[in-house]
Amino acid sequence: MTQTDAASLHHPLRSDLDDVRLYRGVRTRRIFAFLFDYTLLLVLTAAAYVVVALLGIVTLGLSWLLFGILWPLMAILYVGLTVGGSEQASPGMRLMGLRLERLDGGRVDPPLAVLHGVLFWAAHSLLTPLLLLVGLVTARKQLLHDLLLGTVVVRDR
């Protein structure tokens, strides 16, 4: 085992994420990415509501049971398939030049992406505006759910 290999065993966090250029403007970009993504999610969910309403006619109202879970279901699918996908970014994040990275170097898979989104909403519901203040005092501009999951949002290189 080389000295470099031994050092990486004791410090599993990626050192390539220490470059301050990766974090310039991340907070502002994150806000605009959020607004874009949830506008797009609103449009997609509205279309899904129309589809479920029409299916309700065909299924004699059975599919109307989906109305109660449609918004969270669409959000979970959206985050899981986009942030948990190959680009590790939602359409809003890609538009703003951002992506989600794991500090240990692993890929952001769909379950982690969904957990990241769910923790964001849970923390946001309970801790607003304190949630955003965390990003002002962390070196990598991480929010509370980023710290808990070992993730960071960075600018695309």
C-alpha cells in the first residue's frame, strides 16, 4: 500500500471538492434552479391530474384515488429520475450549471436523490428560514440536508 492509498483510507472525503471556484454563486443558482424545477414539476403534475381525471371516467372513478398522492408521487419520480440520473442534476440544476456530488466520491443514485429531496422538504417545513442560514456558514455552502447526507451542490466544471 502506497502512502497516498493509506492517506485516502483515513480521509475518505474528496479533495477535488475543496476548490472554491466550484461554489461561486451556488446559493443564488440553487434558488433559481429550485424555482425552475418546481414550476416544471407543477406543469407536469397538472398534466398528470388531467390524465388521472380522464382515467377516472374509464375506470369508474377508481383512478381518482391517485389524486391524494399524485403531487408527492410526481415529485419523488422527478427528483429520483433527474438528480438520481446520469447527470446528477435536475433540469433546473442543469440550466443553472449545477450538479449534486457525494463527498465520498460515489454516484448519486435515485434513492439518495429522493432522500435528499424529502429531507429538504422536511427541514424546510420545520426550520425555515434557519435552513438557508446554514448555507451561509458552511465552507461548501451546504444546507442541512446536504450535511446529513454527505452531499454537496457544485458548479459544473
